[in-house]
Amino acid sequence: DGGITQSPKYLFRKEGQNVTLSCEQNLNHDAMYWYRQDPGQGLRLIYYSQIVNDFQKGDIAEGYSVSREKKESFPLTVTSAQKNPTAFYLCASSMLFADSTDTQYFGPGTRLTVL
Amino acid sequence: AQSVTQLDSQVPVFEEAPVELRCNYSSSVSVYLFWYVQYPNQGLQLLLKYLSGSTLVKGINGFEAEFNKSQTSFHLRKPSVHISDTAEYFCAVSWGGSNYKLTFGKGTLLTVNP
């Protein structure tokens, strides 16, 4: 079945550590996205990638980094510079970025908790 | 700035009652509108979307939404809800042109009680 997988489902981080969240898709989509979800805040865009080896900052990129070395994969690193990283992180993909009508498909999410 | 407002953060209803979840957006020449559903600790799933044409859009699970350009609204409705409809619902808007990003509302938690 085609879809988006995220791992791990739950992640615990100590203060000062970097952690990497995995996102893989087998939908053959060009565009991929990372969102952060906090209670009552909706979804906020962290980073997005239109094609391989290209990515752009979203609305809340500070303290995060990404890479896009393969079409299928778009990992997100939460660095120690992110002061309040506890949140639910959602990865999404769409066939094309430059198409406002395109549907974004979401993975199941990773819940990150800072201890 | 372009914005999406979901007017109710929580909507409690009884099973088999009708429900309307409200969504308003800041005006623009062209908009593309989406409703997503999120069950607890899961990702988002597309319910329906409006791109053009008929202003009444039907989606999955018996939901429908009506695009009202003059009121800049895209309210979601279901005539009779089930316990299994308990979830959080997000309205999202793409304004087209050179702005391809999707902007989400803050969500409405629908709780269906027996």
C-alpha cells in the first residue's frame, strides 16, 4: 500500500540533545512537508521541499534542520536550539508543490517529549 | 495577512444529531478549501475539498461542505453524527497564485456523546 510512514511514534529527548525524526513516502510525490502541532494551535509549517536536494524554511524553522537526499525521504532534526520542542510532528507529501489544488497526504505523526 | 478562522474550538453533540463546524477565511480572488479530520494520536485525513464548480462539496463519511464566496466561509456539515465521528477537524486554505502553502485553522474538537 502507498503511504507515508513516520518513525518513531514516540520519542523522548533530554535537554541539549539533537534528535532526528524519520519520514518516508512511497507515493512518488515530489513535495514533502514538516508540520508542528501544539494543542489548540493547529498545524504550523516548519520546512518544505519541492524536489530532491532543495528545501525551504516555513513559518517556524528556527531550531530545526532537514535534508532531502532522496525523493522518498525527508528527515527532520530537532536541534538543541529549539527551546520548546515538545509537540506532535506531522510529515506530509503532495504530488507537486507548485499546485495550490493539490492534496497533501499525512503520515501518522511522531510525538516528541523533552524530559 | 491571510488567515483561517475556525469559530468553535469545541463542539459537543449527541449521537444522531446534526452538526455544523464553521470555517471562515480572509478574502481573496481565488481560494482552494480543504477539510481534514484527525483521530486521536493519528495523522490527518482528507474529508473533502473545494477547487471550483458546484459550491456544495460532498466528502467521505457522509460529510459535506458549502463554499460561500460572499461570506468567505466553508462550513462543514453532517445531518446525523455517530460516536465514531468524535475527532478534531481542521479547515485549510490555499490562496493560489504564487502562494502554494496550505494555511490551517486551529481546529474544532467534535465530541459525539451517546
